[in-house]
Amino acid sequence: MKQKSLSAGAVVIHGWGDQRHYLLMRCFQYWDFPKGMVEPGEAPFVTAQREIAEEASLTDLSFPWGEAFTETAPYGDGKVARYYLAVSATQDVVLGYSEELGHPEHDEFRWVDVDAARVLLGPRVRAVLEWGHQLSATPPLS
């Protein structure tokens, strides 16, 4: 399957060590990390930051592991999702309103520990969680 489109987002964590919580967002019955389509001429890393601000109102993110990322295998009609690893200093999320849809894009959000995230996420996104969980256990870049 050839890649036809790229979306970008991030595994957003709050806290460190055993106190890490992951931001999950639900649309219908599907849980995922915040992400959205890369616009023409836009760098995926910039897309990830823009989408998190639009979907979750988080603008205080840091990226201690730089621009390291993981991608899903192509799914659907060739879509690939790229995820970075971000840290939020706050858990204050406000679901962003979509002018196009006339309501928020997501139905709810949750900050959850890794075990709860494993239960909520499907296999494709669970693999992204495992990548982020492992990377966030390593020392950040200096």
C-alpha cells in the first residue's frame, strides 16, 4: 500500500517515572493521541504542535527527546500517522472547536496511566504508546 497522506501528532505525557500520564482523545469509539493532517509545505513537527494546540489547547509543550518519532504502517487508504513525544507542564485541556464540523472534533479526553492507555487503545496506536513509554523512560537529550 502506497502512502497517500501523512498526519502528525504526539504522545503527550504529564509527569515523570511512575507518575507519567498520557493524554488520550476519543472520537466516536476510537481513542488516539492528538494528531492531524500535515498541510502542504508544513513540516510534520510543526503540524504536531499546531494540532495539539488546536485539539487540546496545549501550547506549553516541551520535546525533551527532540524530533525523534515513530510512524504507523500505512492504514485505511494509505494514511500514515507520525508521532513525536511531548511533555506538558499542565493537564488543563480544553477540547478545540472545529468550524468545519460545527462542534469539537473529539468527544472526550482522558489523562491515563500506561495500563489504562493499553486497555483503551487499539493495536496500531498501542504500538505508538509502547514506543513513547519506552522512550520517556530514557534520559532526555541534553
